[in-house]
Amino acid sequence: MIVYTGGTFDLFHVGHVELLKKCKELGEVVVSVNTDEFVLQYKGLKPNVCLEHRIEVLLACRYVDKVIVNEGGKDSKPAILCVKPDIIVVGDDWAPPKNYLKQLSVTQQWLDEHNIKLMFVPYCKKTSSSKIRASCEK
């Protein structure tokens, strides 16, 4: 089974590890990483760690089989089609009422047409890149 997950993966931490470990339990893990430009546009802040280094860190993680760059920014369809996953995995911090499909610029119908399942896994509340960044700024 091919498992797709995506994100910024800035300031790599235990929450990232837990997500990737859960992905690996399901199959071959392909991580789609957001570009620095997209993160700046979306969050209003550049990542602390540049794209190339975030990729290198992810590739060093034993739960990751492959890393790709999400060149589509907000439209993740090109990255998803490139990977051809069986399942997309994301933390349940993106579960309804949030609209993760809108975040990816896909619909449930589009996922169904491509035989892709969406799975929410428990979000790690221990830490986040935003919490780490805020702590460093104090």
C-alpha cells in the first residue's frame, strides 16, 4: 500500500515522528513537502529550515521511503497523482469541521474516482513547530 502524507515539516519534532510512524504501519510512505514560497504565502512566515534541509531530515527518518516536493502549492492534485497513493494520512487536527479536502484542493468524489482513501490519525498534542517557534522567540 502506498501512503501519502504532506506538510511543511519545519523544526522536525516528535509529532512528525509519530505521524510518520503511523503512516509506515500502513505501507510505503511518500511525504510531500511544501515549498518555502508556499509556506510564506500560506502562513505569512518563512520556514525556519529551508526546503532542501527539510527534505534531508525527512529522508533520514526510518519511517519515510520517499520525499517529493509539492510544487502545486495549495493544489495538491499534481503531487497526489504523481504518487498514486492508496491512502492519504493526516493528523486528526484536520478532521471535520476543518475541511482538509479543501486544503488539498480535492473533493471526496475526486478521491473516490482515484480509489484513494483518507485517514485521520491522532494528532500529537505534545508539541508543534508553532509551539517550538514561539518558545524560541521568548
